Amino acid sequence: MLTSTRLRLPAVLRDEPPYRLLFGSQVLSILGDRVTAVALPFAVLATGGGVADVALVSAAQFLPFVVLALPAGVWADRLDRKRILIASDAVRMLCQLVAAVLLLSGEAEVAHLAVLAAAYGAADAFFAPAFSGLLPTTVSPGNIQPANALRGLSFSLGNVVGPVVAGLLIAFGGGPGGALLFDAATFAVSIGLLLPLRPRVVREALAEEDPAATTDHFWTSLREGWSEVRSRSWVLGFLGGMSVYHVVVLPSIFVIGPVLFARELGGAHDWAITVTAFGIGNVVGDLVLVRWRPRFALRVASVALVGASCQAAFLGSGIGVWGIAGLELLAGVCVTGAFTLWETSLGEHVPERSLSRVSSYDYLTTAGVIPVGNLLAGLTSAAVGLHATLWGMSVIGVGASVLVASMRSVRTLPRGALVDA
């Protein structure tokens, strides 16, 4: 029985012990993040706060990420990335533990939650680029893609499981305070998994570190990170395409979609069906990419980005909830395909010593522009209507992604490791 179970594991989990530890810690972090995303607004409301206070605490958690994304990338290339992950988890664990105690004791105020959210967001800003830089050093070159696909799968499953766990904890586990206490516990276990991560791969990564990364001035290191981006036209092109997707297309999910479904379809029920279908598409795409390794990964990613950019038009198609859900399932496959193969290409082609800095530009130009896109989507839909805005989103997104797909450097970028097509 044990042997058959091992045979069913993906090869990257069977053959890469360091990655098993990193993946386990990532799964727990994602689950805790998704629980917090649901619990935090209710925590603010539990203190007597209103909608404005919810927005304030949300902004307090997000703004440090915008400010610290690029510096975090520099430091992740200069310092031990594993230690950065542990420190980030420790700070976030402490923030959630304090918030949980305040909520459970009835002493929490909006100001407390805002300060703790800001500290949490600052620690979170350091986690992402350090993780992106560390992941390729825990696997052999041929396993970078399945490692990224499994990471994407953990996000996809977290999006489904996290809200369910959060709902159960809020209802039966002590309210929002109990949910945040659970999140603190996940960080504690994550630290326990990261501490033994001292194999030869990590030591080799440190030994190969660029001496200039630790001896040059901070601003010099930052400029060198931008040079790594600028020197690769495929990185610049795909950064542009992904940025357009995040600022133009993705707000269709965050802002316009729920409003459209509330006005014209079955409200939250039908929206849940559509979002679930999209999540199923994410899972399908991740499972495919665990095993399928296209010969030209970035070419496939650019085609997938074209399909992902149709997402807004799918929502505004007016073909009924089940038809929209079916199209969103396909969009989910495309989204996870574009993201996984893009991150794989970075891991295969960008030098390890610079990967965190390059990844920090990626995070800043994608996650960092989402609030701007949400604001623009709200203003535009108020001016021209929901359907026109959704179709316009996809026209702009598809146009930008087609330009990316037409770039020679994107179409012809080979794999960075010897893998089967």
C-alpha cells in the first residue's frame, strides 16, 4: 500500500526532498491566506467598524506590498532566502496570534487590526520574491515546470478550500478570532517544515551567489535587477502583457462580474457557480502541466494569455449562467497555463542570483496594479455600462496578449533544461 501511494505521487514530490518541504510550507501558507481573506472583513465588523473601516484595514495590508516589493527582491538576492521565508512566516504568525487574542478577548479595535494588517503586509511582501528565487534551487532543472504547476495547484485548491474552512471557523470555531488563530497555527507548522530545509541544493545556491549582490550598494543591486529585466525582450514583453491582464481584464472578476450577476442573473448563487467553474479550470490546467512539458513553454503561455484575456467578454456574453461557467472553465485553464509557464520560463532562464529581483518587478507590475484597475473598471462601467466595459476589457487584453505572442523572442524561447516536448 505504501509503495502504490508513493507511485501515485508526482515525480517532483517523490524525487526532490527539499521541494517537498517547501511545497508543504507553501500549501499551509496559501490555506491560511485564503482563510484570512474571508475572516479579516468580519473581524473588522466584529469590532463595530463599517465598510470604510474594512477598506482601511484592507489598504493597510496591501500598501506595504506595493512599497516593499522591489526592495524585497533586492534583499532576497542578497540574503539567505530560506531565512527570509522563516522570518516572514514568524512575523505573520505573531500578527495573527495578537489579532486573534484581541478579538477573542473582545479588546480589538479597528486601529489595532490596521496596524497588525500593515505589519502582516510588510512581511508578506518579502515572502513572494524570496519564494520565487528559492524554488528553482530545490529541484533539478527538468522539474522546475512541475514544481511551479504544483504550486499553482495549491493556489487553485486553496481558493476552493480556504473560504470553506474560514466559514466553518467563523461559524463554529470562535468567530473571526478563531479563524485568525488557525492562520497563526498554519504559519507555525510552515516554519517547522522550512527549518530542516538545509540540503545541498540550498548550500549550492548560496555558494553560487553573485558576490556583487552582497557587496554592491542597495541601489546598484536594484538597477542591476532592472538590467536583467531590460536585457531580455521576452521578459519585458510578457511583463507588459501580464500587467495589462491584471489592470484591465482581472477587475472583471473583482468588480464588474458580481454586479452584473446581481442585476441580470441569479446573484450570489450563479456567481458561485461561475467562480467554481473557473477554479475547476485552474485545477485541470495545473494537473495537465504537472506532466506535459511543451517544447516552447513561453509560446504556449502567450497563447494561453490570449485565452485568459477573453475572460471579461465571457462574463458579458449574456448566454446564461451555465454557458458562462463553461467558458470560464476554459478561461481557468488558460490563466493557470499562462502563469505557470511564465514562472517556469523565469526559473529556467534568469540566473538564480537575480531571480528574486526580476520576480519582484513581476509582482509589482501585476498584483501592484490591481487596485488601480479596480478603480478604473468601476468608473468606466458607470460611464458606459457593464457589458460595454466587459467587452472593451477583453478587446484591450486580447490585443495586448496577441502583441506579446507575436514577439519573436517569446515565440522562439527554448526550454532552459532538457525536457521532453
